[in-house]
Amino acid sequence: MRNDRKGMTLVEIMMVVLVLSIMAMIVVPKISVSSDDARESALLTDLRTAREMIRLYKVEHHGRSPHVNEIYQKDTGNFVARMTQKTDPDGALNPNGSCGPYLREWPSNPYSSSDVAQDIKFGKNPPSPRDGSTGWYYATKAHQIYPNSGTGGESAD
């Protein structure tokens, strides 16, 4: 009598599952490391770009930082607008201004939750508190931007 089985035995199925499990144990950690590397790279690129554009803003506005308005008063509420819209050389927002925009949009910190990733906390001095309450920290005396997430951008401070 001939046995014409066309299916797999339980042992064969177990072997396939075991091989796939071993492959998954090797591949998954590499994917997660790549994801962390990509987030770190994105954060550092955005940080470098933001810092350069803040420097350019200061040059075009006679040393004035984007957190200062046209009458030299602290105006943190329009910081992002001054970086993403046109301004006059005195820092006044003006759609026909001769300066800017410096950034198409303010970057999101990939290590922060989405609801605060673009928010900026302002303080007088570095370093960033790294409390995660905002995506970014701007030191007003140093005129410098830092990541404010609990992790990421470790080499940026």
C-alpha cells in the first residue's frame, strides 16, 4: 500500500517555525538599531540646520535673535514665525520683508511625543533641562537651540 501524503508532518512544521524564529531573533534587533540611528541622524541634521539658520537670522538682523522683536523686547511667541516667515531687518514680521524665511517649517524632535515635538521652551542659559516637556530648548543668553527630549541628540549639547 502506497501512502500519497502531500502535507507536512508536525515535526517539519516545528522545524520551519524554529528556523523562522531564529531568523527573527537576528533581524529584529538590527532593524530597531537602524531605526534609532535614523532618528538620531534626523535630530542632529535638524539641530544643525536650525542652529545655522538662527546664526544667519542674527547676521541679517544686526545681531538680534529671533526671540526679540523690532523694539528689542522679548517675544518668544513669534520665534517660529520669525524663522519660517519673511521679516524686515529690524525683526518685524512682514510678508514683503527682505529677510527670510530661514526654514520651511520648524522641525519636530523625533524623540519627543508628537504633541510637543515642535514646541520650544525658553530659558536664559544652557543646558537643556531634558525634561521632555517640549521638543526643543532655546537658551536666550547663548542664542542657541538644544533638544529637550529625555533621549536623543546626546552629542548635540
